[in-house]
Amino acid sequence: MSVTPTTRKRVTTRRLIDMKAAGKAIACLTAYDAITAGILDSAGVDVLLVGDSVGNVIQGHDTTIPVTLEHMIYHTQAVVRVVEHALVVTDMPFMSYQVSPQEAFRNAGRLMKEAGSGAVKLEGGQRVLEAVRLMTENGIPVMGHLGLTPQSIHQFGSYKERGATPEEAEQIVRDAIALEQAGAFAIVLEKIPTALAAEVTKVTTVPTIGIGAGPHCDGQILVWTDMMGMSTEFRPRFVRRYAELHEVMTSAVQQYVTDVRGNTFPGPEESY
Ligand code: KIV
């Protein structure tokens, strides 16, 4: 079925909860800049996450740890300027919400007020509940993030699947229920077993958004550069590549270099 973007209403957190109740899957992608966000928005994506994966994808870091609140504000402003339909959610970067619930609340407020985001996302369960409560009681919609939480990479020691032991799986279920009770409107489940994601999806009334969490989540999210095949090295099993932009861009640039060197660009029709 084709999407008719011009007739789509602005996506709200309420609408996402209604989509879960109606069994309508939620399509989410990351976005970090205006030109890409405009394409993804008009193509019909429901949620655009200004992810702290900006640290890996745009800034070239190995982890998301170096990303700052100022970076997230800058990238969110670019996305918000062009998006007409999708809900824009911004990741709270490492150390912007861990020190105290009050500091988390203040920083989340900056993402809403200065960047124009529609909601914030933060990683973790029990340890962030007070911050989530403070935000949601004061008008800031919060998306949770459980399972593989990349900001804890130095504690985990690897990017392998989480929730594979019964203890860890039970903790993820408990955390999801607690996040919902604290007011979260949705929960990202990253790299956990399919059956565990299905259970979390069943026990919560807010949507689960999976990335490497199987088909039973209420929605799916991918990093847009991964699903477009921009990287030659990063090819995790959970990513479906919908295009091979690395090849497309490489050959386009090679052709441009050839044309410039051969003095065939610009031609008369490209000159004044
Ligand atoms: O930062 C990010 O891109 C994310 C998604 C992978 C969910 O948190």
C-alpha cells in the first residue's frame, strides 16, 4: 500500500499507543540532519529518533559516549526544522541524565525547549525511574530503552545480545513494566531474544520498538545509514539493507572525478 504523506496527521505519543492497541506496526528510523529527515518524513516514517548513534555514524567515534547535550540539540534543531509528520524523539546522551533526576529533568527540558523535540529517550530501567517520573509528571514524554544499551558498553564489554540468561530476561520484563508505570510512552528493545521481546510486548500497554528484537514488537527502528547500506564494515544480522548507497555513492563520485579530470564537467548546459 502506498503512503500519502500529505494527508498524514502529525504523529503524537497518544497515536503510537493507539497504534499498538489497533495492532498497527510503528515504523521508526534515526535521523541526524535536515535533508535526510525530510526524505524519511515524507516517505511515511512515524518516529524519527535523533539518536546518540550520531556519535558513531556522523562523528566517527567507536561509541556513543563522547556525544554531548549540545550535539543533540544541534542535530535535533536541524531535524525539527523540516519534519512535518513524524514524532521527533531525541536521545539523552551519556551523563546528561545519570547524575540526578533534577539534572536529567533540566536537560530533557532543554531538548524540548531549545531543540524543539517532541520527546526524549533514555537508557536503563530501575536506575532511571525517578527521572522518568519527574519528566512525565511535568509534560516531557519519555521513551525507554532496554536490552543492549550502548551507553553501558564499557560495563557490558561487548555489543552481544542481552537478556539471554533467565535473570537478565526477568530484569528486562520488570524494567519494562516499571518504565510504563513511571509514565514512559514507548520502550525500545535492543538486541534481545525474540521470545523475550514478545513477552515484554504482551505485558506492556505502551508500544515496544525493536532493533534486533524480532518481529513481535509493536514497531521497528533501524539506524538509517545501516538500512541504506552506507557502510561496508557494519553488517549486523538484524539490519536489512534496503539499498546499497555505499556502492551508488562511490561510483557517482568516481564518475564525477573522471568528468572533472577529463574536462567534461561542467558542459555548456551546466554553464552560464
Ligand atoms: O542511538 C540510536 O540510534 C538508538 C537506536 C539504535 C534505537 O538508540
